[in-house]
Amino acid sequence: MSSLVRAVFLTNDRRLERQLQLQIQALAQGFGFDGSPILIDGSKKVAGLAKSIVSAHQQHRDQAAERAGGQQEASQSLADLSAYEEAMRIIEKMAKETSDNSAFVGDDIAAGIQQRAVEVRYLVIVFLTIPAILVAMLLALARRHLTAPIVAAIVNLDRIEKDQALKAATDRPKLKELALIGDAVMSYGSTASELRRTNLVLQVLAEKDPLTGLANRRMFEKFLAASILRSTSETGTAILLIDIDHFKAINDRFGHPTGDRCLKSLSDLLANIPDLSNPLAARFGGEEFVVVYDAPCADHAAEYARFLCKKIAQLETTGVDGNTIRFTGSVGVSFTTSSADDPSDLLEKADRALYAAKRSGRDCAVAYSELSNDATARKSHLRS
């Protein structure tokens, strides 16, 4: 559902938007939630928000058509952005509810298994009190039909705790109680393993951009805040805000699939940038990317930004029609050595420097420290 909502929000094709909306509605109506009010209500709300996003897209396109003689704009409206963010919050709440419920079920199963194991142990003790003449035979029987299944269940419980693969019993226990314990342990292990896989999928969806595979803006903001807290006078935090020059023209001329290939080409470059300390590359939004890393000084960040501009200009992307596409990028740089700085302020400085770079002719890097003053930076931003 998270992937479908994100696709509705990112796409600009009304036909595809409607198909995705119908898929979300079908998922919300047809998926069983075991009577959980949070999951049922949340799914309905997410379906409604998806519809709001589609409506906002259509309204925005209609308004753009009226203003520009039928030409659609690629920008997002505040209405669909607000609906998208609300849908993501609801989905996160649903994911937490699912995880909590699974944890409670797992705890109940574990408690039941332990209780049954204790009961079986007392049963073994009773059998061992039978007269000595039957001791040898009873020990053999107990070892095969009682002790082995219990030990196997305990071993499997330990393997579940360590997130290891379970060992299936070669022979099913003759006693119904022991067989039920073994089945319960295997069922609990399967549930725990599925829960871990689900949590990993949810984490990836929450932290990765689906198109480029880079970190998304949410992950970037967390990383940036932690990086600033580590800043010292010897090693600070640098932000390189990157924007593909004339990206709209690429989409208009070659089509959005080719534009997506250009985005992936740049993301591959940023994902493998060398010689940086503790770097993170992320897709900031649209054709904007960002790199944050631990830099020794502001000059190092500015010099690396210029190096990055050259590497972007050297990229060659093969379009859908087989043509070779080349493009350039503009980079805005900000730097701090203070762990008390606000991440949003540092990001705003990089944004101002980026717009100054675009105003300077694009295909270049500008550091915020190079701007004459804050008023000039703001004026450059507004003009761009």
C-alpha cells in the first residue's frame, strides 16, 4: 500500500493515477485485517487520501492548463503533498500495529510452549519412578518419544531467539501433546521469521527511493542531524545539493522514461563517489540529489563539488530510442563545524548556493561562503 500511494503521488499520468487508486481501494476493501480497528480504519483512510491525491493532481492540471494554454506543469500542489504525508503517517501507524500484534502473539505462543514443556517434564519424572524392572525399557522409550521431542523444541526455541533456521523433526512424536508442542514451535518460528522479513521490507520502503535506490529524503534528514551532532572544529559537516540542469527539457524532448534513466545514471555516480568520509547520497526530490559527508574544511567541500560537476558532465546515458544523452549539473555547497547548527538552516544555505550556481550559468558549483551576503543569496533564489 505504501508503494502504491508513493506511485500515485509521483506519477503525472492521469490514467495511471486512476489505475493505482483503484488498486489501493481494492486492497483496502479486500485484505483481511483480523478485525483490528486501526488497520481497517487506516486502510480506508489511505484509500480516501489516494483519491484526494488523484483529485488534487487533476485540479492542478486543470488550473495549469487554464494558465498555460493546455500545457501541464510537473510541480506538485500543497493539497496532494499534504494528503501524501498524511497517508504515510497512517501507513507507519498500521505497520507499528501489525508489529505489536505479532509480538503479542509470539509472546503468548512462547509462554504456552514453556508451560507445556514443564508439564511434560513432570510426566517424565513420574515415568521414571516405575519399578526397577521396567527402568531400562522406560528410559529407552522416554529417550525416543519424550526427551528427544522436548530437547528438539527447546533447541528450536533457542534458534528462534538467535534468528537461525529451525530443524524439522525426522520422526513425528507418538504423543499427541509432544507433537502439538513441536508444531507450535515450528509455527512460532515461521511467524517470527515472517515478522522479521516484513520489518525489513517496511524499513527499506521507509528509507529508500524506489526509482534510484538511494536514500530518500526522510533517511537523509535523519543522517544529516546525526552528522551535525558529530561536527567538531577538526571535522565538520558538508552538504552538496545537486540539480540536473534543464531536466524538464530532457523529459519534453526525449520522454519521461529517458529522464528516469538520466536520474538513475546520476544516482549510480553518487552511490559510488570515492574519497569521502562517512558519506550518504540521497534523492532529495524530483531531479535534485544531495550528498552529506564529514569534510575537513569548507574548501574541501567546494573543491569536491567542482569535481562532481565535471564527473556529471562526463556521464553518458542511453535513451529509450538509443540516443546518447549528456547533461550537466549545478551544485550548491554549505558547511558547518558547529554541532549546535540547525539542519534546516544548513540545508537552506546549500539551496541558496544552488540557485546562485544556476543564476551564474549552471554547470558549476557555488559555496554559500562565496556569496557576498545573505540578501544577495535570497535575491538570487527568488530570481531563479
